[in-house]
Amino acid sequence: MTRPKVVQRILGILLSIILRFGSSHVTGYTVGSKLLIVSFDGFRWDYLSRTDTPFFNWIKKRGVTARYGIKNAFVTKTLPNHFTLVTGLWEESHGIVGNEMWDDRLNETFSAWNDTQEAESRWYDVGAQPVWVANQIQKKGLTGCMMWVGCQAPIQGVLPTYHIPYNGKVTNESRIDTVVEWLAGEHAREVNLALLYFEQPDAFGHKYGPDSPQVTEMIKGLDKVVGYLLEQLQKKDLLKSTNIIITSDHGFAATPKDLVINLDNYADPQSYRVIQLTPVATILPNEGMGEIIYRNLSKGAVENGNFQVYRKDEMPADYHYSHHWRIQPIIVVAHENYSFIYNHSTAPPPNFRKGTSVDTFESVDIYPLMCHLLGLKPAPNNGSLSTVQMLLLDRKEASTVLTFGTCE
């Protein structure tokens, strides 16, 4: 049986580490320098090929790239993937299994749009240690989080030094200005780790479609955002001391209206709850209805041919989506393009090789890389520094600007 194409490659520029480019007599790079992590939500791996992006290209030429993007975590949603990026753990390990979740231990449904829940430890503090917690516990460093997933909730008793919740009305420039001020120490205390989130181009992808001219124009706009970021860092002389990672959380596929699958055609909508709908529908059956729903949906999958049905304990191992109490008993996975409905400039010592690229790597590998750059001991995680080790300069090679990305 052919598995659906659910793991979508993501951002063209996945990681961008800007280090020294210019003169220097550096004999080794500095582990523990400042780190800025930037995420552009839903920035598909091939977007940079659609229009002129001089600032992204400037970064790419001076750093390392993954030519075909990184592989996101299984559920292509904002919260799970952003938490994977900062913990190095798959969804089944860190517990943020969707933008919406049912937790039977709490007897409550979580929603990414519930500001109260976003600030509650009981949802986020279930075993994972984000990089900002490690930074503040191990190194006694300071962290600034601009709208990043999980930053509003105390985890292991720790909140980021500065943390601003998501607010789509705050301009891109204002977000950058605040983060740069944090890094420059203009808010009383100077941070060594900052995280910066932008909701585009994901918002336009949902509104107009990923292949729309509006998304292409947005990509042009985001390139200017990168240019503004570099300009502000340069003004504060921060390129000498800051590593920059530019990444995204998931890819994007068009879902035409004529490729919609109505789950009601295959199972009684009164017999179950849909916790998360598409492209991965997580199903909580009513008591005693699990096997009936599974059989009916499985029969429908054969008839329709464009989705697959799994029991939780039968999920493919490489999906990493079975070993958590928040994952529902039945998971229905749409094939690519299908969706479900139902009724119910100068810089510091470089840490990366210049102009280097690899084919791809896993999103969980970014967390141990972050810890390495910050000089932290990683918490237990699913990633491997060895996977990206070939991208790092050894200590005798350090020089020039670096970027770590996924573009071609």
C-alpha cells in the first residue's frame, strides 16, 4: 500500500547562520555567541525560486543550505512543528500533537487560538525542555521570545526573560526593532538568545493558495523583511556576535475544492469527535464505537482511494505519532492536495562553512545545533548534531559569514 505524501519539504531558506565575513585573524569560532532564530510560517522549500529575492540570496551565498528543504514533523501544523524546532523532539515526545488537542487526563480540549491556554504550563510542560529553558537554566543566559510557540507558558518553572504573545497587528518592522533591542541590551538586560516569528507566507497561502500571485508578492515582501533585519543588526554592530537561523515550520500544498473528502460519507458523524481536521484528521470515537468507525473509514479509504486510516498503535514508525496520550485512537491521513470536511555585513567568528549545501535533514536536528551554538548541554532529544556536523567549521577554519538554509 502506497503511503500518502504527507511530509512536505519546507522553507527555501531553512537556516541562515550569519557569521564573520571580512578581515580577521580568528583561529576558531566562538561557541556560546548570540543566537537569533527566525521563522517564516509555511514558507515552502521552493518559494525562493518564484521571484527575485536579493537578501535571501545574499545570505545563501555566504552560508550553507539544504537544497531540498528539511522534513517537517508529521502533522503539518504551526504549533507542533515550532515546538519540534526548539526541543529537538517529535510530536509524540514533546506532547504538542496539533493546533487543537484533546487531553483525556485534563478532560479538556486545547486550541491554539485560546490565549489563556497558551500561557498554561499544563499544556506545554509535559516533559520537553525548549532551548530557552536550557539557555536560562544551564548558562544563566537571557532569552527574548517574539510570538514563538510555547514562550508564554512556564516550562520547568522558567519563562523567557522577555516574551511577547502573538499579535498579528504588530508590524514586521516593530517585531524586528524589539528583538534587535533585546540583543543589543537596550531593555536593561542583554539577551544571548532571541526567537522571532512571522505568520507569513502561511496566512496568504491559506487565503489565496500557495501557488497564487499574492503569495509570490508576499515572498518579495518577506525578502525585504530579511533586508531590514540585516540592516538593523548591522546598525547595532550585532553581526559581529550573532548567529542567525532562518527557518520555517512546514510546507504547503494546494487543496482544490474539487478534491475535498467528506468524512460523513463513510462514518456516522454522531459517533465520533474530530479533534483536528485536515490534512491529518484525529478521531475520538464515542464509547464503544471505535471498531465500527475504524472499519467504516477503512472501507471508505479503499473506495475513495485518496486517504488512509490508521489505528494509533499502527501508525508507521517514521511518522513518530503514536506514543502520546494526546494522540487520538484513529488517525485519518489525506493524500497530498486532498482535504477533509465533516458536518459536525561584518560578523563574528563563523560557525558554518561558506557556500555549503546538503540535500536535506530532519527538523529535530536543529535543536542540538542550537544548543551547540549556545554552548549548552542538550536535553534528551530525537535529533543528532552529527547529521549537520559537516556544515560546521572546525575550530581551525573559522572565518566569514554564514547561513544555514534550504534553498536552491
